[in-house]
Amino acid sequence: MSYDLLTLIWFGLLGVLLCGYAILDGFDLGVGILHPFIAKDDTERRLVMNSIGPLWDGNEVWLVTFGGALFAAFPVAYATVFSSFYTAFFLLLTCLIGRAVSLEFRSKVISTTWRRVWDWAFFASSITAALLLGVAGGNVMAGMELGPKYHYEGSLLSQVYWYPLLVGALTVSLFSLHGAIYLYLKTENELQTRVRAAITPLFFVFAGLYLVVTFATWWHVPHATENLSAHPWLWVVPVLNALAVLNIPRAMHWGKPGHAFFSSSMVILALATLFSVEIFPNFMMSTIDPAYSITLENARSSRDTLEIMLIIAGIGFPCVLSYTVIIYWIFRGKVKLDPHSY
């Protein structure tokens, strides 16, 4: 197998891992964002948290695997991305830990104040994590201030301007919608009715931001359409993306929430695929000098390393996928409270 083909395969596998994380942990984050507003009493809050209780840690395995694969397959990209977003990734890690602690600690003490604190910690961690993921993606899309030897010469403030914040807002709205549809599938009675009422306004917020970000990307990131222009068949991705977006309200109107959840998953998949198409063949584009950009070619590991990793991935990836399928099968259906819990 050629070196270039191995490189492309690993770029694709990284995309698969990133898409898997975004789809699976996306509804986790969405549930956390909606949690204080959808649930009206302690029983409902416990139901909302229990809906993701058996799943959230397994979902985050996809992010850990993505980081490990990036480190081994494209070490230069790993080093530059993590050093450039050091503060943001430190905050993201804090948020992911905060979500885990909130889920585990909330019911340890029978106290209204104690539980309210962890409820809002769950919300704050979830919305901040979703925002940070979008901001990071917006910066990578637009390009960053990379200098010689792939050293980031910008600052934290230069990463927080209108375009990345707009992409961050889109990510928050998409995950909120994704989480709401998931909650509709997992809940019953009054709580389900309240979730259903929230899906329509969430959809319109997402659809509005989707259009705004699309035009902003066309105007602010002109290189984003270069690969689409060079390979017109790739336009099938944005077309399918738009169809998936439109199918969400259609499926909910016809009482097919499972189809709506599949469509929201496909929206995330299509957006992640578009992101990959638009940055290819770069990992990070330099706004100082294109010669300083990090590409697949100058970031990749040796040919032998990529070959050995591919063998390992052939063994490990089916295990991760099987574990995910089994867990979701075991915990399918409506979420229930343990009558002996408090």
C-alpha cells in the first residue's frame, strides 16, 4: 500500500472518529444544555440525567480515540493543534470532568441546594463544551496565525472573534436540537410533551444559524469552496445536508421521531464531512504564509507507523463499535427511575 494512500486512509479514519464523537456525545451535550429548562421538578431532572447515564462515558471514548489516533498518525498536527488551543482545551477538559462529576454527585446528598448546584454545573459544562468545540472548528476553518516551525503566533483573544463564535453558536443549537429529539425518544407523558414543544423553536434557531453561518463562511472563508469547485461531485454532501435538515420537522410532524433523530445525526455527519472537505489537504491553514500551513504530507508519521496503526485499528475499531452497539441495545427504550433510588 502506498504512503499517500495510507495517509488518506488515516485522514478518513480520523473523520470517522470525529463524526462518531459528534453524533454520540452531541446529544449528551444537548441533554445537558436543555436539562434546567425542560425538567420542572426533581423527578424529571433525574429522568433527564438517567437518559444518558449509562451512555455518556462510552460516547467520550470516541474523542479519546480520536486524540490518540491524531497523536500517532499526524504528530505535527497534534502538537500544533493542542498547543494553539491549549487554554481552550484545558477549559474543555474541565467541562467534560464537570459533566461527569455532576452526573455522579447530584444524588449523593438529599438537599435541594446541593442538587440545584450540580444541575447548573451540568448545564454550564455542557453548553461551554459545545461552544468550545464549535469555536475551535471555526478557527481551523478560517485559518490561524501559524509561523515558522508550525508555531502559533496568535493569542487566545485572536481566536475569539465573530466567525468562530458564530460557528460555536451553531454547534450549541445543533446539539440542543439533537438532544431534544433524543429526549423525546426516551421520555413519556408530560415531560415528553414539553420536550416536543421545544423541538420546533430549537429547529428554527438552528436553521437560522445554519443559513447565517453558510453565508458567513462563503464570505469570510473563500477557500472553503475550492475543493467543491474542483470536484463538483462533492456538492452531493451539502445537498444531502440540506435535505437532512428539512427532514427533521417533516419526520416530527408525521410522528416519526426515530427518523428525526437519524436525520439530525446525518446533519452532524454531513457538517463534519463538509468541514473535512473544506480544510483538505490541510489540518491547519496559516494566515501568515501558506508555506507554514500544516498539511497531511508534512504532518504524517512514517509509512511503517501508519501501516502498523492500521493493523491495530482493524482490531480495535470493531471492538469500540461493538461495545457501542451492545450498550445502546441494552439500554434501549424509555428511561425509568429506580424505585429504590432517592
